[in-house]
Amino acid sequence: MTDDTETDPQELIDQHKNETDGGHSQTEAAVEKNDDADETPELEDAVADAYEKIDEGDRSSNLTLRDENLAALFHGLEDANQLADVGDAAAEELGWDQDDTDTRAGVLRALVRIGLKEVDEDVIQAGKDGRDQFHTSGEF
């Protein structure tokens, strides 16, 4: 039996997309992006701008991903009491305090940073430079 008061999962996904992209369709967003292609900022500038928009509430500070395999793996790590081990290893790799990875979110943050560092360390440095640029701009 289904409960008619439950919201369809696809409806929730569509609603979230509309809320996070300001009601623009992905096609409209792509057109707007292409219109600005000639004025593409440097990564550091784009990161500083993103910090400003997050600070002003115009952008979300959350990242969301849907991956059944990773979800199952992380639930399994938690159920088998092994998430802390992964978190400790990630913290050690980054030179972080182990308290920074004592939650699932902390472990995920660390693992994403490790992955970015592995793929292109310059991206991590550009992110740091953009954060520094935002903080020194006096607009925070």
C-alpha cells in the first residue's frame, strides 16, 4: 500500500533542482554560461566570488551527491565501526587533527580533498588562494 500523502522522490529532486538553480533550467543556465564564456574568471577569482556568494546566502555551502555504491560503502563502514579508521588515515594524509574527521561529513571532506590533491594539486592551491583573496578583500 502506498500513502497518498507521501511526496514522490522524483518530485523532491526536481523541486531541489529548481531551488538550487534559482528556477532556471539547466539549458538556460548553460546558455547563460556560454554567453559569459569570453569573460571566464581565473579559478582563484571564481572561488573568491563563490565565497562571497555563500557568505551572502546566494549560494549553498553544501555539496550533494547521489551514489548508491558510496552510500552503501559508508553505511557499511559505519555499521562495521571502521569509518573512524578511514577518517584517521585521511586526517593523517592531510596533516589534519583527527577530530576533523570524527564524523561522516568530516571523512568525506577529507577524502574529497585527497582526491583533488591526487588529480591536480593546483586546484587545491587555487582554492586556498581564492579563500585568501576573499578574506583580504575586506568584504566578509
